[in-house]
Amino acid sequence: IRRVNAFAIPDVPGGLSRVLKILSDADISIEYMYALITVEAGKAYSVMRTCDTERCDKVLLENGIELLDEKKLH
């Protein structure tokens, strides 16, 4: 099983670039990434595989990024 990171970001220009900068500054590499469709207004969802999933979750939470669980993705 390959663990991934899933998160929500504001669906606005620059929303994703903010997350990518946070991860870059923390020296977390992204192996692959997918955008997901959501019906939740004003949010965009993304799933990514990183070099360190646990550390990535921690860094995202510390920076106010909403993490998603399996229930949210169904």
C-alpha cells in the first residue's frame, strides 16, 4: 500500500502555488499529484504522493491546510 496526502485548498488563483511553496520550503518532494472534483463551494481537492507522507501532513497542518480523509474523498 502506498500512502498519499490528500488536502483541500481555496479554489482561487494561487491556492495550489501556496501549498507547493510550503512543501518546497520544507524540502518535501512530490512524486505525483492529482486534482479532484468537489462539490464543496470554494474548495479544490488534491491528492499527492510525497517523499515523506507523515512529515508532509504535519507541515500542511502547521500551515493551516485542511487534510482530507477517506470519507471526505468518497
